[in-house]
Amino acid sequence: MTNPSTSGLFRGIRRFAAAAAVTVALAACSATIDNHGFVPPEDELAQIAVGVDTRETIAETIGQPAASGVLRDEAWIYSAYRVRNYAYQAPQVIERDVVAISFDGNGVVTNIERFGLEDGRVVQLSRRVTETSVRDLGFFRQLMRNLGRVDLGALGG
């Protein structure tokens, strides 16, 4: 025979455990938002005069960006984006803002462009992976294979 107060206690513990499990499951399904990067506010960008301002004046006004032109310092690129993460799904970029400030050879501003998520597209960059001739051989096996390729005549001088 069970004690009525003990069965009520177990019933309360089960309800609490079930409520806690539901709460944890719902929390795992909620999205988290991550913010990355920096783009100057519109009022600061409005202070930049094309054909007048230089790299130095822009660095004082809005600061230098984290990235500049790929091959030469022809542009400063400011970028910011927001990513939504769900527990078991791939992250999704939900907002992107890119500002590119172009310069001429003397460092004077020639253009200011703004791009959003709707303007972008996925670009596959070159991975610069060097092809290797190393096969799935162990170190000593590779060493032994290369011993036969040594030209001893070239070593004797």
C-alpha cells in the first residue's frame, strides 16, 4: 500500500520533469541571431565628399575597414551581416550590408557603393590547393620508393 502523500509527491515530480523537458525542447528550437562586421551609419557616409575626401580623412571620419581591395588598395570595404542559427539546421544569412569606397591613384574618393543581401550572389573563391603526388602510403614506404630515384653520380660531383 502506498502512502497518499508519497504518491502525490511523485506525481508532482513527474509533472515538473515533464514541464522541464518541454521547456528545454522548445528552447533548443528557438533561433539565435549573431551579428558580424561593421558598416558606418548613413549619416557618417553622407559626410564623405566624392572627389574631395581621401583615405586619411575617411579614416578620421568613420575609421578604417577590416578589409580592403583584393589586389591593390583601390577600395575600402565595410561589411556587416546577421546570421540566424537553429539547433540542427545550417546557419542562414538573413541580412547583409556592404559599403565599398573606391579611390583613385592619389587616394581620393571616386565612388561610394552600397550593396544588400538582395544584390549579392555566392562566389566560389579559388581555394589555392596544391595538388600532391603523395598517395595513401606510409612514410617509410614513400622513403623506400624514393631511394631508388637518387642519382649517385650527381652527388659525387
